[in-house]
Amino acid sequence: MKNIFVGNLDFNASEEAVRGLFEQYGQVNSARIMTDRERAAHVDSRFVEMENEAEADRAIQALNGYTLDGRAQCQ
């Protein structure tokens, strides 16, 4: 299992959109958006947990710099 930090995403990017991107490369256990509870705002990071490390590595390589909703993401 591998936990992947996904940063620099558009604040409107949903967990479903992020999950959908990574599911192209393998089984995704979870996709989470970090939230600042005091401001009720999204923080500029998401975490994706993938079951298989080799699939996670392929996703990282393929999606590093990928543009989603106008912002390039980085892992």
C-alpha cells in the first residue's frame, strides 16, 4: 500500500476527480482532501492511497505535472 501526497491542485478539485485520475493506473483505496476546520476551507493538498506500490509509482510518474482544472499537480 502507498500513500501519495498530491499538491498544487485547484481548490475546486473534488475527491471524485482526483480518485478518477488515479484509478486509471490501479486500485485506489481512498482519496482525501485536507480541510482547515477553522476556516472551513480546503488546504492545497490531497492524499491518495493506492493498494499496489507498482501501480502507485506508475500513477505518480504519469500524473506528475498533470493539469487538472487549470493547475498542474505535483507528487
